[in-house]
Amino acid sequence: MSFYPLMETYAEGLPDARFDDFTEQDVRRAINRTTATVEDFMALMSPAASSLLEEMARKASRLTVQHFGRTVSLFTPLYLANICTNHCVYCGFNCTNRIHRSMLSLEEVDAEGAAIAATGLRNLLILTGDAPAKTGVDYLEACTRVLNRHFPSVSIEVFAMTEEEYARLVRAGVDGMTMFQETYDEKLYAVLHPKGPKRDYRFRLDAPERACRAGMRVVNIGALLGLGDWRRDALLTGLHAAYLMHNYPETDIAVSLPRMRPHVGDWEPATIVSDRDMVQFLMALRLFLPRVGITISTRENAEFRENILPLGVTRMSAGVSTAVGGHADETSGEENTGQFDISDARSVDEVCAALRSRGYQPVFKDWEPLFETRGEGI
């Protein structure tokens, strides 16, 4: 199975003018649906919906409380390495960028894990560049076994893998994966990824499905908004999530809404995705998929993240650094260039205080592995 044939069908039927065909009446009909259709999702993503955001907000807020309560799960990323073999034109880790490259030893990984766990966080996302010869499955497996000592939930955001490789990491203690398709526009994707293993569009597109088959508990997808037409990428992100939810009901499918941020290099985004655009996508996604988890990262500033909490957000990052290391020894990451600039540099305590002040309960841990694996192989 693959989302690709279905995506092609949708993409062929979505010329730019298609979004302009919807009216306010179509949008109101979509808002009032008990179960939104694909056509409804398109209407909610259309320009006609921009004048009805207040009505969308009321329903999005009600659905979020209905399915998630007033809780927000917290996590933080840990960058294990910034070594990469890809030429992604929009990324600070692009192998042609002259930045300091490094990777953590297992001892450093353990120290980083202990420092992050001391903040109270129990959900960790580990990241690397795409360099399997140095930071491949063997390295990720070893790091996971170290980090399982500190965290009941360890997820990965790394290069696309085979189903067998994902299954191996699941056995090591990884329970979630994040994979951004970056853009669903296949022609643009080739331009943005001129060289490197990431250039294989189909292999990356099918990675979330392989992770589902391999037994990942959580699979998170997204498009990097600003690389291409944001409405088309947002729409196909939602349809991809719906496809995975339908075919893999045993897997918790989630969606991230990242926007382009400044980075090392001179590439500029093709489009500017405004706050209003982001809010429309967030709410349309909540109305289309009421039970999907939605992540807003520290790419967004503190005020914006807090203001959009009622509209569908269920997961946020906190205490973030996009450079390698820097948690156990705050000066260790200073010589390393981050993958991108963050907008919300607040500590875990500060984010928790802000959530509570708005009537939300920060959640550090909501899952425990059935079989104890922490500490094996260390």
C-alpha cells in the first residue's frame, strides 16, 4: 500500500483555481457537518473560509476539549548529530554549509538525557542529519538504549528507513517517529533536494507507512510550510494523515505544523505563510480530523503559541535547542550551528507556568512501555 496513488489523484484534481471555487455557504456547510468530508476540508482551507475563522474557532475549540480536554503534552528535541549528506537548500545542516559538524558519544548522550529528564520531561525526540555511515541504525539503537534509562517515550526524527530498520528500533525502545515530507509537490521537491539520499521522494513519502507496519506507537507527519503553495501542502498533509488513520487504526497518527525559519544559507522561502494562514490550517485540520494530535513547535513565538492553544493544539516542545548538545553543559552547543532559529526559547518551567495560567494542564508522561527495556545494552 502507498499514499502515492491517492495523492496523485488529489493533486491532479487540485489546480490552484479549485480553492477559489468554494463559497462562504460551502464553508458554513463544512463547519456544521458532524463528520467532515474531503470536499469539506478543501472548503475549510479555501480563501472563502478566511472571513469565517471565528465560527471555525468555536467548533475547533469545542472538538479539542471534547477529545483531549485542557491538556498539552510536552516534549523536547535532542540533536545527537548534525552530520549530513543531503543538499536540502533550505536547511542549516546542508552538507555544503561550512558549519562545525559533531556527534554525541554515548556518554554525552547519557548526560544529555539525564539533564533533560531533570526538568521533568519524559517524552524525548532525538534527531540527526542524514548520514547512515556515521549516525545510522546501529548508532540510533545504542543511543535509544541509553536514553530509555531516563525516558519512557523516545521518538526519532531522522532519515527515512526500511520497515525492517524501523522494527529494529522499535525493539530497542523507540515508540514514535516524525517524518516531514517537506513538500508534497513532487517537482518542487526535486528542486529543493538536488543531491543526497533524501532526493528519493517516494521512499520518504512511504516512510510513515513503513513505520506504522513496523509497530511504531506514534507516527507524526507534516509539511514545511513556505517551501511551496501552503494550501496545497496543508491539504495533502491532512489527506495523508487521514489515509494513515484509516489504514492503521492501531497507530496514533499526529500532525505537525512547522513554518520556515531563518537558517544558515541564503535560500528564501517561496511563500510567506502568515499567522492567519497558520490558524486557518490548524482549525481546518481539527474540524476534518477531530482526534488527530497536533504539534506546534518553538518555530513559533511564545505569544502566538499561547493564543492558538484553544484552536486544536495538543502537543508543544519546550526547553529547546536545535544545536548538537547543550543540555548537560549549556556551553557545549555554542560552537554548533542549529538546524534553524527558534522563536520560543523559554524553559520547561516557564512553558508550564504559561500553560497553567491559561487553564491548561501540562502533561509530562502519559504512556509507559509494557515491557521494561530501559538500560539494556549499556
